[in-house]
Amino acid sequence: MPQQNVIEVRPTDGGTESADRVADVLLLFSRADGALGVSEIARSLGLSKAVVHRILRSLSSRGLLQTLSQSSSYALGPAAIGMGNNAWSQSDFRTVAAPVLRGLRDKTGETATLSVLSSHSRIYLDQYESPQEIKMIVEIGVRHPLHSGASSRAILAYLPEAYVDEAAAQLRALHAGFDEPEYRHKLDKVRDDGYAVSQNERNTGAASIAAAFFDKAGNVLGSISSCGPIFRYDSTDLDEHAEKVTAAARRITGLLSR
């Protein structure tokens, strides 16, 4: 029987030290009120800029951090946000949002929903149904892609470019005539307006207005929507309806940032 060479791998002080540095960087971001730059991180932790650069590149490649557009600063990325979401129990998210969703349902007369970002998809976490006979009802707990529907686009508009690229690739595979420039323009409009609108998009005869909510560092966590039959979403009342949705989303952001 041939002799086997067995290599024993033991942790070294250097490896432990490197892990400690990575952990310290993540903890620094978790305590920060906003984005951080390389110099600020190096100064706060007593590390060289070269070491900080390596750590930031590694964390960014795994989605734990993200660079801000037109800036050299970094903020927590979607993977870290997902970890934070998991740290919250679903009942906690629902408890915080519940009175806001009820208020939105009462003000609009339509079903109000709560969605949360989960990795590269979103999940409906809760809903308060419209009291009207003809209404929209969503399925709780089911994953939905981020590329389509107002609730998804309201989230996608605030995620890193790699997520938009992924969504565009998925839509190209689904639709031969997919217009990517127009799609990206729609996401720009979501950021400009503060809300997304869908009509006959995921379900025929259905309409929705959705707005994102965020943590105190400005990272998108999910979205809320007001959804119902398309014949009740008259374009003349759209601005007023959208303002109710965006006000509710801002309220949830405030509650989660305390």
C-alpha cells in the first residue's frame, strides 16, 4: 500500500491576527453612522492603509461591503445586510412594521405588504388585506426575484451594480426583446421618485406602488407596497397614492434606525 503524505495544518498567530483584523473592520462598520474611507479605518484601528485595502477588497468580493458610487468610501454590503436581517427574527420585523402597514392599508383601502431582502431575492413577510371585495392577496414566505414587480425594483434600485447586472441577465434570458437601457432608466426613475410602480407586470390585472426602507446607515432592507386591481390605480391619483406609500416607508426606516 503506498505511503500517504499527510499534512497537518495548524492555526498560526498570524492567521489569528488576520482574522481579528477582519472582524475589527466589520465591527467598525456595524457601529458607524455612515460610510467609511480607508484612511479613517486605518486611523481608527491602527492599521496600515495597505492592510486595510486588502481587507476591504476581500470583504467587498463577498458582498459584505460595497463601494459607494462616485466615492472611495465603503458601506455594509447586501451579504452583511442579509446577516443582519437573519439576526432579526421575522416576528421582530413584522412587529415593527405592523402599525405602519395597517395605517397604509386604512389610508389607501388597498392591501399593504412588507417584503425583505434575502440574498439575491426578496420575500413577502407580512400583509394587511384590503377590506374591499376585489383585492390583491400575496403569498407569504415565497421568494421572488429582484428583477420584476414594484416591490422588487424598489429594492434593486438601491443595490450594487452587480445585482442590476444579474437582474438584466435574467430578463434577457426570459425575454428576447428585453430593452436593457430602458430597464436601467426605470431603476434610475425609482431612485429619483422614491417609489416604483408596476401594472400588469407580474400578474395580469394587478397594480402596485412600492417604496424601499433602510437601516440607519442607508442600506436597503426591503420594501413596502400598496397593491390592488389595476382599475383602482388611476393615473390621476397616482402621486397622492405614492406619497402615502413613501411616507409609510420613511416611517419604517425611522423605527428601524432607533
